[in-house]
Amino acid sequence: MYKSHNALGVARAMQPVAPVTLVRPEAALDAARFFTSAFPGKSFYAVKANPSSHLIQLLWDGGIRHFDVASIAEARLIRSLLPEAVLAFMHPVKAEEAVFEAYHSLGVRIFSLDSHEELAKIVRATATDGVNAADLTLCVRLKVSSAHSKLSLASKFGIGVADAPALLLATRQVADALGICFHVGSQAMSPAAYADAFAFVRAAIVEAGVTVDVIDVGGGFPSCYPGMEPPSLETYFAVIERAYEALPISYSAELWCEPGRALSADYSSVLVRVERRRGNELYINDGAYGSLFDAAHVEWRYPVRLVRADASEAELVDFSFYGPTCDDMDHMKGPFALPADIRPGDYIEIGQLGAYGHAMRTGFNGFGETSTAIVDDEPMLSLIPEDGRPAIPDNVLPLTIRPLTVATRR
């Protein structure tokens, strides 16, 4: 793997025709160290954000020992790379065969669910010779709001707070440890997202009257992008800790989270080449079917910079991108601010693609060939302290729990 100080060094040395993924090992280590030292509980890396073996090993080296897997393939991957890792199968709807393999072959003991049908499936699949497993940690997923997040995760999974008590009671009967989990949505822009979610958690616990051993706040922790500058992650952690400490739960209960984007975004960027300019439209060699899926389909804006030996002094102009395929949908509106004199043959570095860039890449239309280089400069934008050590928040948002009316079950 080629190594250089920065994107310009890679462009000069390789003169790449295909996109180059630029990885930053120190950024991944810093993110891992930050979460393991600053979050007041256990951090499970959400593998779906970026399943790179190189990144996973770096996170392990930085102290991450727990992994959120959403498929049997992810479970197999982590177990093959890290035999001692703790795996949590947190997809609420799983194939029964996948649960069986995860439990009996891969040592998975943590599962999520949001229905009585899924609970029965897990109990069947983890039984041995007709005897139910006695070592399960089962997390019931609540439906909570995604109002504070850029990408909603509020419609597909989760049981409503009015129906949750019955499922919590049933799960308590078969679980060695009972948990409640939720997901506030991707790129939560305010810590209030978690404070609001804890109102649902409290209501469900009080109504069910069960002992809860785990509270899993899921993912949603943000990264920094153009036009999306959230508060410090320490502020999120402080709000979560205060809400958690106020819950009526077991004294020995554990607090978990499942960061994906926040652990992986800084890890990599992509170096692309301009193949054509048409006004303020740039045709580049990566796009919607490559690492820029979110830029095309949810109009996600990424930080960009011109990579050219002779630095441009031209004013910044807003551009859109077309990717290399023959599909009109291979279009990234942006806007992406770049010097007005950008021209074919120039290179552009697109940042913060460690999260979901690598993971979403396809080989559609024959485009998909990439190479990788290691660089040691800083990420273009970041919420992670440079040395991975947490800072003291300048101000912590006050914890406000919205009142919640729950229908009483008879």
C-alpha cells in the first residue's frame, strides 16, 4: 500500500486514473481512544458503517472490544478477525438460521428484537436439545423520534412505547439480561435527541415494572460536514449520562452505545480526477454507485479541496458532480465549493468518506476499481480530539425530558 503525507503526494506519485481511497490510521485510533475514554459505558462499533478489515483492526488497537453486527456475514467477519471480540446481533429482524449460527457457532449472546415473533424465533434458534438458552442478553428496541437527525430511522424498526411493556415482560422471562435499545437516527444534530428518547425508555420501564440490565442508546452520533456543525460529542455523552443515571434500573445495569459514523468518518477520504468540465458541472471518476451514494441520493455534502501542485488563487465557486457511469442518477448536486479555475486533469479530495463511502461502493457499469494509499495528515473536518482524549464540554445542555402520555394496559 502506497504511503504519502497527503493527497498531493499521492496524486504526484501515482497519477491515478481510478479513484484512490486515502486512509488515515491515526484518525481511526484517535476516534477509538476517544470513545473508550469519554463515553460513560461500552462502545459497540456498528460494522455496517465501514467493514474494512484494516479499520476494524485499528479500532481494536484503539480499545474497541465490542461490535454491533447487523448480518450473519458481519458476524462471521468480526469473529474471523477478532476471536475475542464481543458481538451483538442488533438487527431486529433476522433469519432464524442466522440466529442459530450466530449463537451456536460464533459465540453471539446478545440479540435485539422488536416483536413477540422475533422473541420466539430467538428462543427457538438458541435452544439446545429442546432446552432454552440461559445466557442470552436480549434488547427490546423501542421506536423513538428521529426529529433531531438528518437521516430518519424511525419507521422501519422499533415497538411503540404503549406496546413495549408486554414485550419487555415476555423477554424478561427468557433473558439472562434484559436490555432496552433505540436509535435516534443518523447524524443527530442535537443531544436533545437522546434526552427525548430517554423519556420513552422511562415510560416503558415504569409501565412494565421489570428489572432492566442494559440501556443501549444506539448510534446517531454525528460527524462534521459542510453545513452540519454539531456540538461536541462530549456534550452528547454528558446528556446521555445524566438521563441514564435518572432511570429506574438495576444498580448494576450497563450503558451501551453503537457508534458507526462517529468512529469511522475521519478514517478515509477519496481522491478523484476531473474528466470533464461543463460550466459548473464536473465529471469525476467516482459517484453515486461508488463512494458517493449519500451525496447523490440524500444530497449529503462532503468537504472538498482541489489537489494541485500550483495552488489556485481563484475565487470559490459552487459545483455539482457527475459520476463515471452512464446513468443520469449518477449526479451529486452538492454544492461543492472549489476554485473557479478547476479544469480536466485536476484532482479533488473528498473528505469524511470513512463512513458509508467504502461500504456502499459497487461495480456497476464496470466502474469500481480503486486503490488505497495511507496518508498521515489530519482529516478535513472532525469532531474527534486530535490525540483521542476527551475535552471538558464548555457547556452542557440542560437535560429536558418531554412529558409522555402512555396508555395503561389492562
